[in-house]
Amino acid sequence: MSRELENNSKLVESKDSLLDVFRKGSRPKEEFKVGVEFERFALTPHQGVPLPYQGDPSIFSILQAMQSLWSWQPVTDQGRLIALTQGGNAITLEPGGQVELSSRAFEDTQSMAFELRSICGDMENIAHDLGFVWGDFGFVPTISLEQAQWIPKSRYHIMKSKYEGRDRSFLEMMALTASIQINFDYSSEEDAGKKVFVSSMLSPVIAALCSNSSIENMTKSNYLHRRHAIWMHGDPDRTGIPAFFVDGSFSFEQYRDYALQVPMYFIVRDGKYIDQRHLTFGQYLDQNAEVQMGDWDLHLTTLFPDLRLKNHLEARTADQNPLPIALALAVFWFVLSKNNLLLDALAERFSPYSYQDLQLANQQLITKGLEAMLGSESLLEHARYITQKCMEHLDAHDQELFRPLFELAQEGRSPGQKILIAMEEESQSWSFDQLMKVATVSGK
């Protein structure tokens, strides 16, 4: 989920002016950057129950402790501390209490790795001092939706109300899942279109390779990729992969028109969220004379396709994993954004495949993982080809950062699969402490 947005009160002049956010995102290749967002569960030791917003320890006490480090600045919502910012970095809260670290945009991966390791080191120290543990899973492994504790954040109250009694999957997404998102750049509309195509075709490959959501209520799930199953059955208006991403017709106008048809959640005025669930953005624009560009910016953050467009691109299908895998993913998307030879090679590899092939792969990977098929090859075969090609375009330093992802492909098992195998070998009765021990090893 995106961090809180600064208010942009400039009025929308026309539908064409909505394209500005995408056009202004185009930048020279030498100015390309990469950013990382990943969500972590703060869990009680031994039981693995997510911490409440208030209490001892709590999400609030985590934010308070982080606020004393690195000159983090507080962000409040109706008087409640709900986020911290510092120099382009942010710590925000997801609906079920997931703590999201959103990095600033980095010009190189080595600086990114150094800074994120430092921040995560602080987070580990805080966990030790306050008496909780960080769970780096794609799906909280210990509780059900009925046991979830919801963060008192205005935007989440409106979002939750939209799906209560209607869509359990989307509520599970909000409260029980965690992901890694990589943000990267494009140089033009044409470049964005090629990256949207390649990234969309890559989405099931990355999802299966990084799958880390195989445990539910401390037992083996019916899925290899529980989080992906939730997204596949969530709100169809704003999730998945639109056909125009891969059929050759992508344009900024197409994405704008897609976003205009998606129902809204809210707008913000004077720091308060105002419910707009009864309107699509197109209807809202037609019925109001003073629509602000900030309304559009906010609406774009409430679209959840596997690959999201704003003034940059956002790859969104990877489950949350330990930091080394997040850094490896950042290296992958960064080199893909900058290296035309690699981008063209992957575009050529995926060119024979259709939208139907992609949809089938996304459906199969939920239960088959890396054995699912994308076109004529398995996701594992694609993963091995892609990670090998990426390695060939990296220098020695970036090869080391990328190695955790490369080794997952070589081994042919996702972190979630490795957890299942290790725990089945250890015992029939799993404890949370066992799970954490195995997960730490599997994520390296």
C-alpha cells in the first residue's frame, strides 16, 4: 500500500491532463532509480499472534521506538500515529498491522542494500528490546481473518466497509497478507509499454519463485501460494492483469481509461477521508467541477494490478520474504529497467504467449507453484532462464546481491516449498518457534 500522499490541490483541467502523471514519469535512463517496499508482520514470540495497535508491545510502541532513530518524522491520522518518514524513506501501516518499510529511490543497488540493511538492523534491535519477532511471510501463518486486529486508520475503515459481508478474499488480502514491491522507471511511453508487457508475463514466474505463503493456521495450506489465491479471487475491478497490458495495445491513454472505470474508495479534504465508493473516477470527474489532481493521484494508489503504473512502474506479485530476497528482486528489476538487451531478450521469449496463457499460468501456480505452465514451458524453466540471463548482465557486486534469487531458481523450490519440506521432516505437530527457525533458513 502506498504511503500517505501530499495534497495536490491543482484542479483537473480535462481528461487529457490526467495523463500528466504518466508523461512526467518518463526520464532519461541515466536518471533511473529503484525503490523497495516490503511488509512485515510484528508477532508475539512463541505464539506468533500479530501485535495490536496499542498495548505492550504494540504497533504504536514500534513506531515510537523507530521515531527516536534516524530523525524519523511522525505522520498522524485523527491524532493517532500511523506512519513515519525520513529522507524519502517511510514506515507505514497496513490494515492488519503489517509494518511496511518503503525506501527512497536509489540510484544504485549498493547504496540501497547498505541503507536498508541498516534500517532493518534497527528494526531487529527494536524487536529484541520490546519482546516481539518479525515474521517475513506472504501470509500470516497463525491466525484466521476472524482473529485479525485492524489498524485504526481512516482509509482502511472505508475500504473494509466496502468488502464486509461481500468479499472475504479482499478482507484477507488487507489483514493477513504481506508482499514485496519493487519500483522502477521508464524512459517513454513506448519503453513503459514494453516493460509492462515483460513484467506482466514475468508476474507468475516471480510469484511462484518467491512464494512464501504455504502455511495457514499453523498447518499446511491447500495452496502453495495462498496469497496469490486471495488476489485471484479479490476485487476484479482493480486486481489481476488487464488484457491491454499484453495484447500490444498498451498506452498511457489506455491505462487512464482503465483507471477511470474503477470504483473509487475516497478523496481527502482537510486531512479527512471522504467516502466516494458509489462512483467510478470517471463518474466523479463528470459530476464535479473542482476535481483535484491529488484525487487522481490517490485513486491510482487504490488500483492493484500485478504491475501498476504511476510516475514509475511497480512490480507487485512477490510474497514477503527475508531482506536478502527483497534486495535480489530490486537488483533484478533495476537491471531490467536499464538494460535493453535483457529487456529485449525477455520480450522475445514471451512474444509467442497470449493473454490466455498468462491467465492460465496465474491460476495454476496457486496449487502447482513452479510446476505451473506458461505457454510451452514451466514457470521453473522460465525462472532458470531469466535468472541466468540476469546474472550475465550484472557486475560482481550485484551478482552477490542477486544470488539468493538465482539460487532459488537453481534449487527449484520456493521459500514456502522449502518450509513445507523441512517441517514435514521435523514433525507432524508444528510449533511457531519451529516455523520461525525453518523460515529463517529457507529465506536465505
